[in-house]
Amino acid sequence: MRLASKHANVQNIRYADFSGGLNTTDAVENIADNELSQAVNVEIYKGQLKTVAGDKAVYKDTSVVFDGIIYDSIEDKLLLVDSDRKVYLLDDGKLTSKGILTGAAEVQYAAWEDGVIIASGGKLQYYHGGTLETIADSPDVSRGCFIKNGRICTFYDDVLKFSGVGDETNWTQKSDDASSSQWLQVGYKDGGDIVGVTSLSSDMLIFKNNRHAYHLSGSYPDWSLSEIGRQIDCKTYHACIALAGSACVLGETRVQAVLTTNRYGDMMATDIGQKVFQDIETLPANVRLRYIPSLNQVWIISGMASFLFYDASTGGWFRRKYNAGIVDAVEANGKVYILKLHGLYVLDDTIQDDDGSDMLWKFQLKTLTSNHDILVKHVCADTTPLHTTYADEYIRVGNVVIGIKQPQSADWIYKNSETVYSSRRSIAATPGRAFFTNSEDVCFNFEKIYASSMPLVAQEALRSETRCVDHERSVSTMLWGRGGVTIFNSISYDVVEV
């Protein structure tokens, strides 16, 4: 039967690039095709959108209120700090007290010799060999801790103080000894105090509370201190962090990336948070920036269950949401740990739940609008499930809602721990056939199994689709779910104006 003329000009709307991330500044119908108006518990994975990893408990204790993590990368040890400033070693699932911090400020640390140097606002401390020592001759007030040219560096007011070369106990300056302790005033009489210092390769970036920023290069006595700019604000102590080839600094209303350039001086700051500036403006004062190298993400941790994170590979923003507040995070020996008030957890990319509790995800695409009615004729979602059990996953286009197909293994009874009572699933279900598969046949395959990177379980791309008739003046698209480790290959639908 011939199509009516008004249905002849069908337009296919397809989304396969989600790298733009969150845009909460523009109206949902005005965002770019690769941007999202909501992006909760999803991230970019090898160029595609994927649900974030779940987590499992490493240690839980309701009698302790944790406040921070210190990672000793040299000894590969995790130290936890509680709200009373006590320091504990977590080893083999046991918590052992190691002492108390000398200050009450935000903790910062740096690897040194056979342990880690810790700054907390009082005298510096050195954890090594299972012992937490106070460096008696270090400055009385130490707000940060960095290593430069074999020296420990700390700061207070507008002064950087450096230890003697290779000696954490040497804080005495000698005019006839270049290797002795040194100090450097940053921004002489500019009216500001240092609030953040971070590294950029072998150099240092210094941020002051009057929005002035400086670049320190070279080593004593050939230090070179230059001003980067006068509109680079740092929200609070240590609201700056080094990335792979740049630095990131959080201000009151924006996030800026500082990188080397040949166009303006030797460095330039660029606003990278314009698309989420309203979210940035509402951040509390006690925010923490944490860089997760394996994910190439910057997490803006505020103690809340939900927080923004920045994908440094794509320049997109996304949001994570857990069932309890997150107070700190660190990557240690290839594993990503998150700290909650009463426990330490490790990310596990084979699951999509928060220590056994539902971890809801959702994302919303650009809304399509028209001066005429829009007829939605065909909805399609191509996904790759990396899970083998059942997950609640849905897509809504306009008023059309369909369930996202699950792998055939989700219908197995053997070794299936899913509850039958109160289950929303039909007992008789038609398994979804793969749209295509990236696995090879075992028959007539001469590839060795040992040391092969090919998965034994086929990674299939499943297509969820429906044909429908739905008239709308605007068509919004949202996906949501729980329990599935899922890659979203593409979302598409056919429309025609009527």
C-alpha cells in the first residue's frame, strides 16, 4: 500500500556521539546533538557512552567517621583519616591507629624517599616503615606539600618554603650553602595569600586568593617566577590539581584549565566549565578536586552523594550519584577507591550497583521541537550489554516507552540468583536475538585460547525497537535503568511532520 504523501518525507534522528557531556546552561532543545541535559552515572568509555562502574566494600565501620585518604605509593599502603584527625593504616581488612595529624586543615601529601610526607596545617609529618613521625624543624604552619628538585615544598601566607636538598629535616637556611633550606615570596605586596599550589611537569603553579596566578620554573638559585594572569581564582585551599599535561583549578563560578601555549606568554587559562556553570556556582566551600588517571577524569567531591566529574579526554561533564555521601577518592595501584563516612569502597567495572544497592543511571538527549505535530514512527536503541544477568533498562522517545533488550544469559535459570517473588519479569520471555556479534566461531578457529584477549562470552549488540504512532509538538528522549553494565552504541528514531 502506498504511503500517504504527508508521510513520505521521513527524517531519521540518530545519536551516536555523546562526548559533549552535560549542558545545563542551555535549554534542552538548544543543546548540541552530542550533548546531554542529564547524565547521571554514565561516562565515556572508549569513545562510547557507558554506565559507570559499581563498587564493593573494602572496609566498613559505623563507629568511625572518615574524612580523607592518604595513599603511600612507595609502600603501596592506604592510610585513612577520621574526623578527629586520627590516622589509621588499612591493611588486610584491619584498621590500625598510627597517630594523629598536627593540624586541622585540608590534608595534602607527596611521595618521598621510602614513604609519604603529609601536610595538614601544622608541622609536616612523615609516614614510613609503619611509623608516623613529626618533622620537628619543619614550619609551624604547613598548608600544602610538594616535591621539587629533591626538596620538600610547603606554603603559608604568600611564602613558599623549601627543605634542604634530599633532607626532610633540614629547614635552616645557610647563605653559603645552596643545598640548604630556601624560601621564596610569591607576588611581593600584591595583597594576596597562597591558597593552592600544583605541579605542571617539573614546574609549579601557584594560585592566590586575590585571583593572581604564578608560574615557578627552574631550580634554586636559578628560579624563574612569572605571572600567568590576574583573573584565575581558586575557590578554596587545594581546589587545584595537576592532570597529565595541564592543570585544573576550581573557582567560585568557573573551572579553568591552565596549559602551555605559544599564543599568550608561556601559559594560558581557559574556562572549561561554561556548560555547567550553574552547578559550579552552587558547590560548597569544602570541595575537593581528585584526578583519577586511569579514567582521565577530575572528580569534584563535595561530601554529597552526587557530584560532577570532568572527562579530560573529551572535555565533557557528567555526574556520579551514590547512595551515601562521598568524602574522598584516590587511585592506588590500578584500583579506584572511594571513601564514604563509614567505609572504604573499590570500583568494580563488572557490576553496576553501590555495594549491593541499586545505582540508578539516566541520561537525556536533545529535545526535538517543531511548529507542527511530529509523528514518531520508529524507535531504536542499539546497546552492548557487558552483564549476563537481567537489568531494568528503558528508553522513552516522546510518549513511547520500550524496554532495552537483555542478553540471552539473563534468562538462564541455572546460577540465576534473581528473586522470583514480586519480580516484574514475565516467566515466558522471548530471548532477544543479537543485531550483530563481534565474536568469532570456535569451529574452524585456529587461534590459541591461552593468553588470548578475546572474551569467551560473546559481546553482542542488541537492538531494541518498536514501530509506533505518536503525535507531539516536541519529542524528548531519555534512557534510564539500573543493574546493567551497558554500552550505548546509538539511539535513533524516525519522525515526520504532519
